[in-house]
Amino acid sequence: MRFLKACSFLLFSAYSISFAQTTTQKLEKAYQVLVNDEQAKYAITSLCVLDANTGKIVFADKENVGLATASTLKTITSATAFYTLGKDFRYETKLSYTGTINADGTLQGNIIITGSGDPTLGSWRYEQTKENNILNQWVTAIRAAGIKKIEGSVISDDSAFGTSTIPTGWIWQDIGNYYGAGGAAICWRENQFDVHLKPGTSTGSSVEILKTVPQTPYIQLVNELKTGASGTGDNAYGFLAPYTNIGYLRGTWGMGIKKTGISLSLPDAAFDAAYRLQDTLKRLNIPCSSQASSTRLLALENKTITTEQKPLLNIFSPTLSQMVYWFQKKSINLYGEQLLKTIAFKQGKEASTRNGAKAVIDFWSGRGIDKNALNMIDGSGLSPGDRVTTMAMASILFQAQKEPWFNDYLASFPEYNGMTIKSGNINDVTAYAGYYTAKNGNKYIAVININNYSGSGISRKLFQVLDALK
């Protein structure tokens, strides 16, 4: 009997080893097809597949070469935020006033919006954060205080995160568009606005700006867009620097396009938040005597806000788990940059991209990841200067499985190719990182990345590599 049990054990072990070798061989074969593909002729490819239960390498190649990550970097930023901030973390935005309220309801002072970095304030993604809901709450609080007239203005206090809103590694073509929106202590409507466009009647003719949504009369758009041929679609870009009031629209807008327009980044979201509240108050017959402003604008006049403020209302963001869900599902770069700065801020450091990136690197260095394998320029992966190894990313994904917040983390990953993986795409960079459970129950962590490939349609070829796990 013992002999039969021993034989059975040996056969089972041999089968397991054989299966593992077969999976490895299948991955290696599929990967070599990718490496030898004409699209990868001048590219750098890297693959790291781990056994999700043990963390052991199933197959890897160039796993210790740092590559541009694109949006797969969000998996690291999200995991670090869960570790350091906690899944129930919320941002707080305060509404208060300075001065005194007279018997007739006149506030001789200012309404102050004080931010702490909430990227969801005014966002349409959550019922509680929608612009009208926030404005209604603010107006209700102002009225409840007996304020009927303001001898002053609405001022956004965006001082907590400083004035450096854009990571230095972002490129000019991205910055003016919604996905390149910078972040400060006060964000508003995810720091974007829409421009509705109408193509001309012939190729090369002018494109008409129909309207901006919402109206942004304080921003002048110089329209240099030309009509593209039918079928060419959206090749339009906005160029707006932070804190500017003038932007340029360049590129082409194809005839027959079904889209209504493009989304641009707000140059100064803190000012826009103050502007929207003051405009709402005006329409409700609660006028202000001065123009809306912010601490940054006041500083240009050598003015400051008094610290003697009386509270009106505190508004809290959705939880970190809820934010990370959309951060990864819709790849919202703004969320990543705000989380990065918040991680630094909560450690008592200046809320800068550089400090946030260093905090993330130091955190993972303390958990066994070589800091030289994590060269982070930002928190979202939009910078082409990010360099992270597939081994480092896979190791972080492996460690995250052990945490009580893992289910929330996993739920934020999109679904591609029948796998739970985050995608990343910037110029000539495509990457995927995430989790997969095979039909036989084997669980894997996979990170695949290709930089400097040529042509299009590379995702399908990356999936053919990952299909070896099936």
C-alpha cells in the first residue's frame, strides 16, 4: 500500500512538473513569435509571468530591463495608495467665510473654498460629486448662514499643493487635453471642459467652434483646426499651458465624424470652481462685489486670505476604493497625480510629483523591490520617461494579493482578452499587467511590455503571447 501511495505521489509530481514545463514552453514559444515579428524588429520586449500562489517565475525575459510603462504604472500607484492611505481614505473640501455678516445679511468678507487635493470634486462619475450637487450644497450652506449679499468674492484656497500642477515629464501635445489635465489642491469637474466642433464642407476648410461646455468666457481659444477628409476622424489637439487664459486648437477634424467635439484641460481648475460658485450665487440674487479669485491670483497682488475663517460646510470625497475603481477602469491620469502628491503630503512633505514618486519608490524598496527598478516620473504613466521593470511590477501585484483590500484593488482592473489586466498605451508603447485564472484553476500574474514597436495592431500579438496561459 505504501509503495502504491509513493508511486501515485511520484506520478502526481511528475504530472505537475510536466504541466509547469508545458506552460513555460508554450509561453516561450509564443513570446519568441512576438520577438521575431517584423513589428518588434527595433523594439524592446519584456515579459514576466509569475505563479500567483507562490510568486515563482513561470517564464520571464528581459524582466529586469526598465521600460516605459504607459498606464500600467497606475497599478503601482493604486497599490501604494491602498497601503499608505487606506481603502476608506477620503479627501475633505471646506467651505467657510471671512469677515462678518451684518443684520441685513451682507457678508463683509469672502467665501473661501479650501481644497486638500480631491480629484473628484464636481466629477460626473459619482452621484455625490456631480457639479450641481456640490454647488447646491454650497449655496444651501451660504443661505443657511443668512448671507444675502457679499461685499467681497468667492476665493479658492488652492495653496496646500503649491502651483506646480503638471509633472515635468509630460509632453506639450498632452498637456492641453483632458487626459493631460494637471492637478492642484482644488480640482473641478476632473479639470476639463468640452469644445463642440463642426467640420467644414471640404478638406482643408476651417472648422467651426460651436460652443464650450460649460461656457468658459475667460478662456480665449485660437482656432487653427482644418477639416480632414472623410473617415480621418479626430486628429484635433488643444494646447493650453497651466494658468493661461489663451489656448490653441490644432490638427484636423474629419468630415462625417460622429463625435461632437474634444475635451480640453482647465488651465486653472481652482479659479473655475470659485467662478462657478460665484456665478451660481449671482443667478440666485446673491451678488458679490469683486471678481472670483484664488490664493495664487491673490499672491500676484501680494494679498493673502486671513486665517480667521468661520466654517460653513465640509464635503468629503468618495472612498479611495471608489476612486481607484475609476482611476484604473477609465485610466484617469489626474487621479494618479493627485494620489501621488497626497501620499507625499500625508508624510509631511511638500505635495509635489517628485516627492510623491520618491515616497512610492521608498515604500516598495522597504518591501524588497530594488529602487533602481522603479524610475517613476509621474503617478499615471503618461510620461514617456517612466522606466519600470516587468519583474518589479509583477512582484508588486503579487504582494497586493495578501492584503485585506485586494478585492477592491482587483475590481478596478479592466477586462481584456478574457483576463483581468490593466492596459497601457502611449506613443509606440503598449503594455498589460494583471491577473489571470486558467480553466484548470492555476492562477498567474502577467506583465508584458513592448517599447518602440512599429505599425498598429500590436495588442492582438501581445494577447497571443498571454493566450499561452489558457
